[in-house]
Amino acid sequence: MPLTLEDLHRAQKLNPSAIVRLVRENYPPVYRLAHGLTGEERAAREVLRFVLDRGLRAMANWRDEGAPSRWFQHHTILAARRIGRRIGNPVQDLLVLHASASEPGYVAFIKALRSLPQQQREAFLLHHAEHLQMRQVAVAMDCSTDAAGAHLNAAVDAMKTVTAEDFPRFSRQLADTYQSFTPREEAVVPAIAPKVARYVWPRKIWRVVSPLLGLATLAAAAWGTWKLYHLIDY
């Protein structure tokens, strides 16, 4: 079932199962984007760790049930931008390593993809691999729909000059490879539950302790005032 506003509110109240569900819903696309955008395993892990940690802290500011998805997509892109490209040899790119076949033409296709300007590469992967509609692509990239469309069209034109009539076939192969990054469902909760626990329990404890500390502070202030009053009176 899709995430509801009630689910979001429960997560914002630090309900562990609600937070796990919220993150579980968004973990697969973040995982795919991290691996597809960076093309390198270590960089993808860095993006994933950064986005999940930041996402838990940003959760309190989300106001509608669509906000988590928008936030996670956009900040995965921002994190991948900060890390930048590390792939030199296209044969070592994850989109090649995990492909069902790595014929020279497909390797050249991926090399051309990595050589595109950053926003063109993002638009191509978001639309042709993650299968987002153009409005969703624009939101994820934080630009207008027209700008996102222009980036995508420029990317397609550039890629077609490299692959010509093989463009549709290699695009499908790229999309299939990208989708293969989707983590197994049974592996998602074990990957995110420890992060959720480390986020939730210190805050739950603080919610209990902070009023007690406030009362203790008030009691100490009252006692100090009482002592001062008697000293002055004396």
C-alpha cells in the first residue's frame, strides 16, 4: 500500500515501525539511483549512507505523503553530484559490470552516457532507467519541466550519434541493468532497521529525560531563590 499521511505523522512521532516503513518505501529507488548515477560501488554506498542519515533528520519537515519520495530522489541526486564521477574505464562501470552482455557497442554507449554533462546524464537515467515522468524528473532535478526536457533531448541526441540504430536496444539494456540494482525485498529491512534504531531511541530517551531535567532546573532555581531570600532576610 502507498504511504499515507497518517503513516508520515506516525513516523514523525518516532514510531519505529512507521519510520521503517517510510524508509523501506524509498530505499529501492535511492539504491538504484545511487548506483546508476555514480557507476561505482563505493561511491554508491557513500551516497546511500549520506541520504538515509539526512533523510531521517529531515523527516520532521515533511508535510504531505509525497514529500518523502521527492526529498529522497532530489537529495540522492545532490549527493551523487557532490561525489562526482570516479569511473575511468567504462568496463568497470556498474552499468556494464551488471549488464547481461557487454558487447563493445554497449560499452561505448555507457562511456558516452558518462561523458554527458551532468544534468543531461541525470535526466537520461531518471527518465529512461528509473522511468520517471518528465514532471517527476524536473522535481528530482529541481528545475522546470521545460529545462528537464531540454536536458533529456540533448542527452538522447548525443547518445544517438554514438549508437545510431542501436540506440533503442542499448537503452533497453541500460534500463534492465539499472533495474537489476533493486535490492532484494528481504534485504531492505535489515539494512535500514539499525539506522532507524540509532535515530529513534536517543530521541525517545531525550523526550522522557528533558522534562525531568526541566523540573530539576526549576527545583534548583526555587531552592536557590529560597536560600538567597533567607540570607538577605538574615
